[in-house]
Amino acid sequence: MKRYFGFPVLLLVCASQGGWAQEVLFSPGTFPVYSLVRPDANQALVVGRNSRELYVVDLGKAAPTYKRIPLYVDGNGDPFLDGEGRPMPVASPQVVAVNEVTGRAVVVNTGSDNVSIVNLNHECLAGGDDEDDGITIECLATEAVVPVGTAGSAPRSVAIDTENNIAVIALVNANSVELLDLDTNTPAFPAPIPVGSNPISVAYDQKNDLALVATHGDASLQMVRYDLERNIAAVVGSIFLGSGPLEVAISSELEFAAVALGANRAVAVLDTSGIPSTLAGLVPLNTAPGSVAINSKTGLVAALLPETRTFSLIDPGPLRKLTTTSVFVGANPTHISVNPNNNTLLVANPPRDAIEIVSMGFVNYFPLVSDTSQFRTNLGIRNLEEQEATVSISWGNQEGVSSRERTATVGPRGFLQINNVLRFVMEAGAVTNTSGSLRVISDRPFNSFISLIDNETQDPSLQVGASQGSPRLLLSSSTNQGRFRTKLVIMNLGSLSAAARIRARDRETGEETGLMGAIQIPPNGFHVTDDVLGDLGLGSSFGPLEIDSPTAQPMIAVALITSTERTGGFLVAVPVDLPLAVAE
């Protein structure tokens, strides 16, 4: 019996002018074209078009693993046969959808006019000479390859009616959708349902029992309703969108859908609270969107912009684009999906055989906060939007473990100050005697700062929150002369352990005068040195420091320079174009 085990996924961090993205690399020739996140399982399903495989990626690990499932053979490695005993071809898998109730995935194979049915819950036996001696292990496998439409129909998209266990499959060349009964893997109706010209994308509104079909050829969104008991189906509504739609995404819970309109350089927002759905309006963008995704937790829409290799965020309520930091999402982005568990986007980059993982939301990090007999920390948050913001504040220890989290709200264009923020997070009424890092995540654009206050002198040291890191940093100055000392804190924002080095140079010659290597910082963790120049083996000195990660993990760093009179302040390390050191 053939078994499929986990393979490591290589994660890198790619540089760009606009920021840093985590990169999940697959085997050469995979050509990942589509991803889907399963929030409850904390997994991503990735469709490899050229490899003809479905990859199940574990997003819950710092160094994720994946399982690869061939879409053209069963769990024993045997091909699926047609009615005449010939192997069924599987070509150009394109999109995947999942029925979370049954644990089955449906992958549409555009080039072979069929779909692969994958059992994500399948168990097989392994470890013994025969099945009776084996032990039960998880074993993902393709169960069936099922023809859909007719030759040349080109299935292009799929959505799942969970209640009825029906796959709604858009046949782009046949101008119709087919309903596939996943209980029997046979068509639910005698013939596909006509919908319009070139249906390219479909989503299912589970709340209203409607299939939303984006028809690229006639620039419309068709609404299809069917009754399985009465064996009838019909288009119950149509919305003209003004240009060729490319993808539709829906949140049944939030009662809206979004459609990427490439030629119109806009995203259409649909009100799905009634039947039929209605057009709420269009949100114009600077360039053409190629894909859209919805975060069901924040209610924000992400629109992929392939031309600029970035994305935009849209607030569907007031129908407007939010101002965001430009984040590079790969050289050839084609599709995005949302992981609501950590508010990130998964961006497919087929030619690179990679999935980029980038933050979808608004986040600030602070490497050093304290609540001790000597210091307390206050947090200030300014909401930059006209809508109320919900912020999540969490504390992390040196190993990167976040053990506490609390939320707060900030009014429209409002400001919130949280005194003794660590006591707030830990719900403590007295000194907690803790130090660590702080992370602030908001569902609206914001900025924030902390004030680290000396309890004796009331001297405040101010620090503005950082939203992204770099593997190459420059600390403009440090000192251990006279009554001054420099505490340095380096925080790893990556998902892999960061190797870090600190380097000092002669102020006149540029020659290396001190080096601290072999620093290992866990994901989300930090490294702290109370006297960085002393630890570098330098005497009374001052000057800049270089910080880099040979493993290319994004880092942020701050120096707290203090005096014996208990005065001082923060100095923040900035990204620079320093050469990366060779990994030891």
C-alpha cells in the first residue's frame, strides 16, 4: 500500500523595495496556481498545475511540512480507469474547493475535462507485513477522477454546496455550470445549467442557497438557484459589471461578495443579504486586480494587483480602498487566499514554484517593553480611519511564545492610551515583574508608540511601532563611554529561527573591531544584551553597529541608551543594503 509522508517546505524571505514576504518553496516544476486555507485545520491546500498534485501544507508549524497527493492515481499508485479500462488523463488542475463536513476536496482539471475527488480524512494501514498487523496512520489520497461536461468544456472553477454535498463546477467553454453529486460522483441533473458566456469563477452562498457565477465573456454575475427534489434549476438574477470579471469571493456570514474586474481596474462589492444579490458599488484601483479574497474575521477584502506585484485592501462598508504599505508579493503573482487565523495572505507565484505569505492587516511590533520595579510601559494607539478599530495586544517572551492577549477598541479617528500595558494584557493589578516584546494588530490602519518610563525619575523613552523587518540593519550609534551603556534587543519577525550577527567597525578605517556571532533567535523571539559594546569585547567606545541574519530572516532591533542618572532613550536600527554574511 502506497503511503504519503510529510516533506519539509523550504521557507525563505524575499527582499523588495516595499517590504518582506515569507516564501514557501515547492519542488521545481510544481507551478502552484491556486491556494485555499482551511482555518479550522490550520492548513493550506495548494494546487500544482504542472506536477498534477495537491499539496496539504501545515501552517501551524514554524517550519511547515506538506503532504503531496497525486491527482491522477489512487492511494495505491494505480491510475483511474474509464469505462473501457483505459487510464483517465488528468491535465492542468486549476482550482480546489472543500466540503469541510465530509472532508472531501474537489480539484478541477481544466485540460482533461474532469475533476479529482480527494479524501482528506482517509486512513490506511502501514507498518506490518499484512493489513491486520499494521498501525493506522493518516494517509491522504485521491478517491476518484470524474468526467464533467463534454469534451472541450474546460472546467475552470468549483464551489461546494455543503448542505447538499454538491460541487458547482463552472465550464468555461460550455457557457454553463454542472452540478456534481459528491455522494455518488454523478451529475445531479441530466444536463449542465446555461449561465452566460465564459463562466470563469463560481462561489456558493450557503445562507441563501445561491451559486454566484462570474461570466467573463458578458461581464456579468449570474445567480443560479436549484431544487434537487424537484429537479429544476434556473438563473434567478444577473448583474452587469461593466468589464470582464476574473474571480468572485463570498462571505455568507458577512453577507457580501467581491468580484475582481480586471479590465475595469476595480473591485465590485455585492450585497448578498437578499435574493437576488445586488450591486453595492465599485471600488476603483490603480491597476487591474487579478484575484480577490475576503477575511471573514476582519471583513476586509484583499485584491491582488499582478502588474505592480502588490495588493490593495478594501473596506466593503464605505466602498473604499484603504491606505496600506506597499508589500511585494512575488514576481509573478496569480492568486490570493486568506488565512484568517493570523490575518495573512497566501499568494501563488507559479513560475517560482512558490507561495508567498504576507501580512494582510496592520501590525506594529515593539521588541522591548517592561513592567518591573524600575520601569513601566504605556502604549498609545491612534486610529487613522473613520470607523471604529479593534486592536489585539499580545505579549511575547524571549522564546517567542505569546501567552497573553487582550483586545481593545479605538473610536473613529480616536486615540487610546493604555497605561501599564503589560498589566492590562495580563489582567494584573500590581507589578508583574515581566519584560518582553509587544505585538499590536488592528483591523484598521493605525499607528502606535510606547513610552518606557523610569519609575524613579519619570524619564520616558519613546519608541514608534515597527510593521516589518529586514535581515540587514544598521544601528546608527551605540556607546559604553563613561556613565552611558547601550542595551540592544533584536527581534525575529520570521517564521524560522534567525541566525544573527552583530558587527562593530573602526570609525575611521571601517575595519572590523568586534563581532558577536552564533546568535540564534526563535521565531517571534528576541535576543537581548545589556551592554552590547562590552559583549563585543570593546573598551570605552562608541559608534554604529551592523546587524544581519545569514538565514535571511526579517528582524527589528532597538537600542536603549541609558546613563547612571537613569536618563536615556531609544535608538531604532534601520534597514540598509549591507552584504549578507555567509551562514556558519
